[in-house]
Amino acid sequence: MINTRGKLLIICVLVCLVSLNTARIGVRAQPGGAIVINADGSIWGTSLIQRQGNIYSLAGNIYDMPITVSCSNIVLDGEGFALQGAGGWGTPGVAGLENSAAIDLACSNVTVRDFDIWGWETGVAGAYDGNAVTDNNISRTENAIAIYADKYIVNCNSFSDSIYGVYIKGSNNFVSQNQIAANYCGIMIYPTIETTVTENNFTGNEVCLTIGTYDNFSYQIYDNNFIIKSNSTVVETTSDALGPSDTGTLPPWDNGSIGNYWSDYSAMYPNAAQVDNSSIGNTPYLIRTNPTVIDRYPLMTPASPRNTNQSSSFETTNDDSTPPFSKAEPESSQSLRSRTIEFSFATAAIISVASCIVVLAFRNKLFWLK
């Protein structure tokens, strides 16, 4: 027979174990493994994605668990929570150790929105046509978004502190109203047909755009704000189809009537003037030579930002600063882990102490009943 003291000891141990488990369940960050939204709509690998109809919403931060989406016709809503990888191209000593993609779109007609993503090789990867990526904050990656397909809509995002903000190998893609800041290259466009880049803010990138120039390529780049960083390059070209002796001319960066705003336009062309109060300069902006790229209708005042994630003010001269993002700066891996551990131990300690007090009171009652 176990005496009263032995029973009380067993009860106390069980209560402490339950308390620790309760504290662990309460932690909002879920680490390790992988997550899949299957073709039938079921979810594998986490309890932190909640489904309501065709909308799948995060219920907490997720650490180092990539999400593969194989179910078409859905919305994947991050609800502002973090999807944090283990590495990050902005973190010394860990670049190259990341999992491949935070979100892998393995189907069509999916909208990915309102995620805070960093620390992966790629933020969002898509090899299937017809998806949308909107209202996300993606940073510290090799590619914030990598598109290997057609007919993507990429709008109202913040892409920063990455090697490539937007990486495109596909056609008829539409990139608009994004904040593209402090990347090595803002947008990399491989040979493409009818890709449109409009209403974006380019700020403090080493290279604004890199464009592949094989035969039969076309694009439209207009109504963007280019805040040029000192000693940066506006455009690089790769795999030129122009030939070694033909400098050629690439398509102009305008839509036939509206070009882009250039922060150094007034300094480069001090005698330029507006055309009939249209805010369009009467002197074309030479973007580069060999091959020649021009903006025939440069804007003398910044295009009005339409994205709530973008800064509402722009400098009219060379500016190395980056407009602030409206979303909070993501926590580091160490910060997120520390906060998780602190929460676990604090909660466990409180519950355990309270439980022991109850047990001791019960024991004291038994003593007086003898």
C-alpha cells in the first residue's frame, strides 16, 4: 500500500508534467518538419493552419517548416505571422544553409498573402501558372520570390535585403506596387514576353534590374520610382542576342506616353523642363549604352505610391536611404527561440508553484483530520 505521503508525491509529479505540457502547447512558434496542403484540401504537418472554406490561415509563427501547396483555388493567408527559416542571406555565417523555399506553389490559382518571411533560400517559389503573391514582407533570402511560370500577379509586397527581390523566368507576369529595397538586384527578368513592371518603388538596390535579351523578348517598365543609390547600376543585361559587334537598342522603359521617375534626373539634365505641365521631362533619360536603353518620357516628380506598404515621400536627388516599411522588422532566429523558451519556463513555473501550493494545502488538511 502506498501511504498518504507517497500518493501526494505522485500527484505533485503528475501535476508538474501536465503543467509543462500545457506551457509547451501555448507556444505560438512551431519548429521542425514540413507542412503540406494536399490536393484534396487536407493539411499535413501542423496544427497552426486553420481552414475555413477555401481560405487557409496561419494561427501562429512557424519556424523552419516549409509549406508546399498542392491544392488549387485557395487563399493561403499568413495573418501577419512569421514563417522563419533557419538561415538567411543577410545573416553572416549561415548563408547557404537555408531550406529551399518557405512556400512552394505546386499548383495554380493560389493567392499567398500577408506573410512575414525571412531566412530561406527562396521566399515564395512558383512553377505553375496563374498564382498571386500579395501584401507580404519577404527579406534575407537569395530570391524573395522566384517565378518559373506565366501569368503571376505580384503586388503590394515588400522585398528587401536579398540577392534578388523578384526572379522571373516566365511570361505575361505582372509586378506592381511593390517596395523593392536594399537588394543586390531588385528584379531579374530572364527572356520574357509581355512582363509588366509598374508602380513599384526601387530604393537602394545595387542593381535595379537585370534583363535577359534573347530573341523575341518584350516587356513594359513604366510609372516606377527609381531612387538611385550612389554608384549603383540601373540595368544589367545577360545573354545578349545582339551580337558582339552590334550594340543595338533595347525596348524603351515607358509605355508610349509615361516613363519612370529617376531621383537623379534633375542633376543629369539641369535644363530639362516639363512638357505642358504634364510632369514629363522634355529630355529623355539615358539609362545605359551598349546596348542603349532610354526612358523617352521620364517623370520629373515621383509617381504616387498606391501600396500602403510603401513610403509616401521620395527624395528628388540621389538618396542612399531606404523608406521604412510599414510592417515590423522581423525577429531574429535567436530572439524568437529565446522568447519561446522564456514563455515555456515562465508559464510552467507559475502553474507548477500554484499546483504545489494546492497539494500542500490538501496535505495540511489531511494532517488536521487525523
